[in-house]
Amino acid sequence: MPPRFWTSSDRCVDRSRVPSPSEHLNIAKDTIVSLDVELSDIWGKLIHRSEEPLQYLHGGYDNIFPVTEAALEGKRVKDRVEVRLEPEDAFGDYDENLLRVEPRSRFPEVLEVGMRFEGEAGGEDADLIFTVTDIAEDKVVLDANHALAGMALKLSCTIVDVRPATDVEIRNGAADDPESVILRILP
């Protein structure tokens, strides 16, 4: 039998049915939101499922896709939200200008498709991360597009918790959890 407690108004309360304070808090600016997230393509093929709830600071801090943030505004714990993300709302359109073909001699002896390399320091590609997509004879094909660039996606999430952000979190523009930044558009 669940625990029962008497209140000051002489009512018997079943504590197992009393919602936690966070269940009454709506998602709004400067709240920390915890989500169970599933990301799939538009045909429903699962791309990623969070193993643990992911957190972000809500309110225009660029910690989550803006379309998703707008859909979550005003929601509460246990609400489920599904959002279709067009490429421009997620990881951007595929940009052929981010493809490079480089001589094989510029790379280490051990080289495999999927390996990643930073752009040349001091060059115009310095901020880019390139993925090896093909190795043929004496050439290596590199791609700096995000792996999901150009794809329409479906993001499904269930709100696990909502709490007020601390002053430090607001000042830092992120949840105090080191894994808090979850889904945002990359440069």
C-alpha cells in the first residue's frame, strides 16, 4: 500500500499521486529542460536515441534547434513533442563547396574511410572538420558537411524534467550538465 500522509487541513494524501513541483512548471525562458530524444529520418528509420535524458537551457541560447525550441515552449513534464526538421532547420543543406580531393601523400599511412581531420591551420578551412569519404588510388575525398546535411528529419522527444535555471547557467548560456548541448546547427 502506498504511503499516506495527513496534511494540516486534516486531509489524507496519497504521496504517490502528488505531482512533483517540476510537473507544474511550463517550459519557458531560462528553464533547464531534460528530454528523452529520438531522431529519425522522415520515413521513421531511427538515427539516434538518447540513452539518458539530455538537457538544454531554454530561451534562445542556441542550445537546440530553434524550431524544436519553439515547439517545446509552454509544454510540461510528460508531454511528447514531434517536430519535422527541414535541412535548413537542422544540419543545413548539403554544400558541394565543402568537398575536397587531396593527394594521398598528405595523409598518414594508416587511413580509413570515416576518419576525421581538422582543416589546415591558418587556412580558410581552419574551422572545418573533414571526414574521409573515399580513398581511390592516389586521391582522398574529404567532406566537411555534417553527416545529416541535406536531410529532412523527425525529432521526437518526451519532456522528463523542467526546472528553473540557476544564475550561473543563465550567465553561461547553457545547462550546468557537461553534456547539455544537444542539437544545434553547426557552422
